Amino acid sequence: MTPPDEPRYGTDPSALRVSGVDPDRAGQEESLFSLSNGWLGVRGVWEQGRPVYEPGVLVNGFHETWPITYPEGAFGYATAGQTIVYLPDPSGLRISIDGRALDLIDAVVERKLDFSTGLLETNARWPDVSVRWRKLVSLVYPNLMAATIQVTAQRSMSVSVESTWDRQNSVGAVEFDPRRAATTHNDALVESSIARIEGTMGFAVTYRTPGSQMTITCECRHRADPELQVEANGTRTVFRADVVAQQTIAIEKRTSYGEGDNAGSDLSFDDLARAQADHLDRFWAQHRITIDSDPILQQAINWIVFELHQASALVDECGVPAKGLSGQAYEGHVFWDMDVFMLPFVAHTDPTTAARLIRYRHSMLPQARSRARQLDLKGALFPWRTITGEEASAYYEAGTAQYHIDAAVTLGLAAYVDATGDRSLLWEVGVEIAVETARMWCDLGFFGSDGLFHIHMVTGPDEYTALVDDNTYTNLMARFNLQRAVEWLTSMQEGAADLYRELVARLGVDDREVEEWRRAAAAMYVGFDETLGIHAQDARFLEREPWDWDTPRDRYPLLLHFHPLVIYRHQVLKQADVVMAIFNLPDQFTPEVARADFDFYDPITTGDSSLSPPVQAAVAARVGHLDRAVTLFRRAALTDLDDLAGNTDNGLHLAAAGGVWLALVKGFGGFRRNEGWVVIDPRVPPEWGSLAFSVRVDGSLLTIRAATDAVTLVRPDGKPLVAEVFGQKVTVAAQPITINQQ
């Protein structure tokens, strides 16, 4: 076991390393050591088969459906659940010697997930034999994963290696916990055909899901040293050999999922590994984030950036689920997490993939329009949680009532446009999204007798306060959505007149409707308490009974220990709400009010949501609470590595990871886009020394190194960019330029 004063995963900035096998951490480490490319993912199970928690492969969007039943239903409730389904995990290569299966518990074991190569490597040594396993999910070939084993004997022996095909698709938490996966059943995946592939020591299996009627074909191929004997039957393949001391044998395994392009499936493992390393060399050369101290925090930052890239690199015609493809929690659903927390990272690192995510949201418009009609609304209402575009949240109070999902989709689109300057995608699909969401807001809200525009019966980001009137976050985001719709429609009329005429004719947009959006935005009610000098979270929040903060810590998270009605009637937050509005829309708050808002809401926020710490950290940095910001940031960065939420075993907290990136770049780094230039106003903690990061702006890289009193900028390709740093405007080009704080 690791000594208690040593970090479990070491301090290597380029890898997670673990020594020994801890059965109690099997689930957590399957998530931490998971591999993915955004389309295909595999849990980081031990290759020898135990200890094991939840093995499986996930393909983005491959899911089963099931009817949602309500003892007391009502019109418009979601009718069908959607759950991502585990496919068999082919990564196991299990060794026996002289007829005896080896146990990792008895071995000296070292494991490493290398961020620079994308390989998961396990080395185990027993008295008689040493074994090296490596596996990867390709970041170059979307549907391909590969594994290999090298066995070195220390004496003459009989060696047997079984290439496994581990299937389990009945998963679910024993205890009640809505953060975990719902149970699926053993018949969620039906094997419809199996055939051996001649000349490959491999096989092909086709599976189908009875409810959703999806099918997928998995092809598994082997390569092995010629002296090995092979026994193959169905999906079972066993390799045997009699070896002498110091002899090494090797077996490779490549598995593809899906009936599309099987490119790369004939390459050797080493060829695939080289392609993987080349890809990551290019990625890290442009997107590394560094601080000058704290190796544990630096390792966490590098791991988080690596996981964000794994979760999005090859995503296509799908979204990024809340857990990526690291586990089945939240049923593989896409939430606002993708638009608010993931899209900014992807837009500033891989604009092509970001465009795919925008198109994925646009593809949901037919279902979103239908959902709006169900709620007697115009325009479109995007689903709170979904795989297919249909609403899959049965708990409408904290699901459908979070109408702010519409503004989140628009915010993600804005992040893409602001990062790339790409107006063509905006005009092709983005403006249509903005128009339909603006229509929803205008119909949902109303002009009151006070002449102001109000929005009632909604739930904001804070799910401990549901079905309220004039939630400040929702109203501010609605105003942003309405303003962007007007702005983008106007720019389209000027810059793409033909497309504009086609769009307004198809959607029936007229000047009177656009003027209504302007009026609603201008008259939006934003609750402010003059006595306290803060924004009220909603119309009644400041009147509620304060929460009893003597509640024992073992009764948190509150959602697992108190009825929702108990929580709803108290002044307590699950996650940042008004503070989230400051995070998303900093220009809407004066520095004084932002600080007052943070000071009021931070102490009454439980952090029961992993989304809260990075948001609070970013805002704490912006309002001048650097010590508090560092504390919150460290909690955010170590959420999964230290299993702070107690549920990493069911998958990674990818939105929190995206929040960490945003806290670094936009919180501590002070980076934001303005009209025609960028602003950099850093808040670097003295103990960090400096913070360095790069972002893509208008298609070109901008590299920033910020210290407490100086910022150095460079545009590697030399494309000029105007930047405002410490209130000074400068032009950044190929030669580094340093701006000192006056």
C-alpha cells in the first residue's frame, strides 16, 4: 500500500502512477485510468481480471430505451428513459502458468497512465514471471482500441494467455443515489450473430438493443508469436506455449466497434502507439497549462486537460455526456455541462470539433420544438438530459424546469463564435438556434404591471431551490439569449443577405417579433436587494429560513438525506447560482456588487454539486479573494483524484474538469474576448509564481504567461492580435511582448 504521506498517484506531471493493487479503490481507479477518444471509451479495469468493479466499453450514443412509469403521471412528463449500454470489454489478457491463474494481489505491480503517449501500462512481477500489459483507445482512428501483453519467463514453464471478452450490462447503485447510473437489465444487449474472421485469429459479433433497436458490430483481431498454439471458439481465444527461462512471448489484440471505417485495425500495436504519441505531441505543444509550483496540483491540471481532450477528440454526430465515456452514471446523458463547461475548452483548442458539437445541438431542434409545444410554448426548448434529443428527465422540478438550458446552448454557441470568429457556422445553423430559443423566452415570460419582464416557475442551476419566480441567473441568461438573437440576426442580414432572407421566410421571423425580443431584454427584471447590496437568487429566496449549518457532515450531500421539500424551503444552495451568473456574464456585474454577491452566497453553498467549486474559485479570484479561490480551485482539481464526491467509481466529473480549465484561463488568467480584441487581466496567486496557457483566437494560437505583476504574450504564427493587458492596449505578433502592471 502507498504510505499515507505519499500521494496515491505520485507527482509525475506527465502521468498517473500507482503502486500495488487496492481492491477498495477498484471502481475509482477504473474511472481514473479509463481511456477514450470521445466516440469510444473503455474503463481502466485490471487486465488480469481482478479486482474488478464495473468493466465495459461505451460507444457514444449507443443506448437502450425503456418506458418511464409514473404512479401519478401528468401531461407532458418524459415518457422514455435512455441509458447508454456497456459493450463487452476486450482489454483483458489473462495469464496462467503451469495451469495456475496468477493473481495481481500477489505481484509487485506498477501502473501508469501516460498523458504524453495516451497509453495505459501495467507491469506485474511474480517470482517466476514478469508481465507487461499496454492498451490504448486511438485518438487517430475513431472506432479502434488495442491491447498487448508481453510475458517473460524466469524459468521453464507452460504459459497460457486467455484473450477475454468480458460482458456485463446490468449496472446500478445498490443504495439510492440519483448521481449514479440507473439499473439496466441483462437483456439490454442481445447477441444477434457471431462469426470467426478467417486468417486473423479473430471474430465479429453483432449486438442489438431490443428497445431502441440499435445494432453494432464488434470485430476483434489478434496477432501472436508464431510458436504459440491457438484455441479459438466463439469469442474465446486462448494462446499456449512451453517456454524456457528468459524467453518472452507477445500477443496483440485490436478491436473495432461499429460498421464504419476499420482503418488502423491491421496496424501493429507499436504503429498505433506511435500515431497516438504523435497526436499528443501536437496537442501538448499547443495546449499545456503550467503553474510554477505545487507538483500535485500541476499533475491534476495535466490529467484534467488530458481527460477533456480524451472526452472530445473524435466526437462526431454526438454530444459529450456528463461523464464522458468513463462510466455509466447519468445514463450517458448530455446536459448543459457540454455547452457551458466543455464547449469553451473545445472551441479554444479544437474549433473543428466544437463546430460538430454545435451541429449536434442544431440536430435536436425538431425534438426541441416538439418539447416546447408540449409545454405550450413557442420556439424550442432543449432537453435537460438526453441522448437522442428527446427529454429523458422524469424529475421535472429539477429537470424540465431548468429552462436555462436554452440559454446554455446559446452561450456555448457564443463561446464558439467568440473563439473562432466563424460567422459561417453561425449563419448556417447558429442563428436558427438563437431565434427559436429567443421565441421560447418571450413566450415563457411576461410583462408585469410594473412594466418589467418577468419569468416565473423555473429552476436555476441551484437545484436546492426549485420552481421559483424571477431566478436571477435564469433572467440574466434569458436576456443574454435575447440580445444575442437580435445581434446575430442583424449581422446575418448584413453579412449573408441571401441566407438571412431564406431563414426569416422559413421561420416566419418579422421585425415586430425582433422588436419584442429587444423590449423583453431591455425590461428584464433582475432582483436586487438594496439593503444587503446583493442580487436576490429569486423573488423569495431572501425570505426563506436559513439552513441549520450544525447539520452533521455525514448528512451531506443533502439530496441523499432530506426530502426535496425540506431543502426547498430553506436558504441553502447545492451549487453556485448568482455566482454562476457572474461566472458566465461578468460584464453584467460591477466589481463591488460581484464581490458582495460572492460574499453572501459562498458561505451558504454546500458544494454538493461538483460544478460549484470551479465556478466559485473563478469568481473568488476575480473579486479579490485569492486565498479562498485557491482553496476552492484545489478542491475542484482534485475532485476525482481524491474522490471528494465519493462517486468517482461511477465515472469522472467532466463538467468539473471543464470548470477547472475555465477557472484557470478566465478566472485566474483573466482572459476574455471583447469586440475586436482580447482582454487579459490576471489574478495569479503568489504561491503559484506564474500561470501559462494558450488559447486559439480566430484560428491562431495566443500564448500567455501571467505573473502577479506582468504578462508576456506571443502569437506563434505572427498573425497580429490586439490585446488589452492591465488596461493597456498592445498588438501581439510573433515576437514575445511583456506588459508590466503600472
